[in-house]
Amino acid sequence: MHKDIESILVCEKEIENIVNSIAKLIEKDYNCREFIMIGILKGSMTFMADLMRKINMDFSVDFISASSYQGAYSTGNLEIYRDIDCDVSGKDILIVEDIVDTGVTLEHIKKHLIEKNAKSVKICTLFDKPAERKVDIFPDYTGLTVPDVFIVGYGLDYNELYRNLPYVGILNPSVYT
Ligand code: XMP
Ligand code: MG
């Protein structure tokens, strides 16, 4: 285990099981109805790479790079660093996110896609941390609800580190306090 990790919250095998069950739900719900999967960079990259390969139907993918975060505390503002390339007008959209915390990031991104005339916008998140929720955002697909701790690994970072860990662990607070 990495020295900055207090404990492992979700091991590799558990992540795999979670990803598989979300993929089955998505396949069933969309039932061959095409959609665009939009990943929120960078945190969702690992989850999305695994998830998309488990969904056995046609869909296209795109990415948006946006964040309402600085370090371990949310600023509540959203900044778009890189917008989507595709035309979402009239299309069904599935946003893929690593973790929903305050919900501010997703609220802004959902609004952004609706303003671009998306037909429907659903949310798929690997983790949901409802303790600090500031807005009414209800993910359509959630891998795991987690307590109010700062987690890293499997794409999730603290100051751009730990994304490469194959498991998700609770970061030792001494790293950010
Ligand atoms: P909001 O508050 O807008 O933020 O829902 C969601 C984004 O905040 C980041 N975030 C975390 N990143 N471990 C992380 O590595 C965490 O425990 C955590 N909580 C929030 C993340 O980028 C997410 O997309
Ligand atoms: Mg994120």
C-alpha cells in the first residue's frame, strides 16, 4: 500500500464488480438506443475506460475538462478548460464522473449540456459523497456511496498525484492539512 494511504476503501476486485454491474444497468436502460458518453476529465478517465469496454452496444465518447475544485476543498465555481467536440443537440447524454461531492460541478455541466440542446442528460458516478451536497443532484447510476473522507486512486487525485493507484484509498489527512 502507498505510504500516504490510511486505508483501502475499495480494492481492485470490488471496483471491477461495481463497474460490471453499472455496465449491465446502462445496457438494459439504453437498450440499443444510441447515446454519447461524456467523461469529466481527468478523474473519470480510469472508470470510463473500464466501463465503456463492458457496455456491449453502440455509443460515442467525448470529454469535458472542468472543475470546481482546488486541492481538498471545493471553490463552488466551475471552470471549463476543454469543452466537448461533438454536437449534443437532440442527443441522449450520459455523463461519467469519478465522484459527486457538493454536486456543483455536475449541476454546471448538466446545465451547460442542456443549453447546447441535449435531449436527455443522465449521470453515472463511481462514487457519491452526499455529506457535503450543496445542490439537488441525483446521479442515475452510482457505484458506491462513501463517507465524508478524501479518497484517491483509480483516477482520483490529490494535487494530481495518486491517480495511478489500482485501488481507492482514504488519503492520510496529514498530506493535506
Ligand atoms: P463537486 O463538489 O462539485 O466536486 O461535486 C466533484 C469533484 O471534486 C473532486 N472531489 C474529489 N476528488 N477525492 C478526490 O480525488 C475526493 O474525495 C473528492 N471529493 C471531490 C473530484 O474531482 C470531483 O469530480
Ligand atoms: Mg472529477
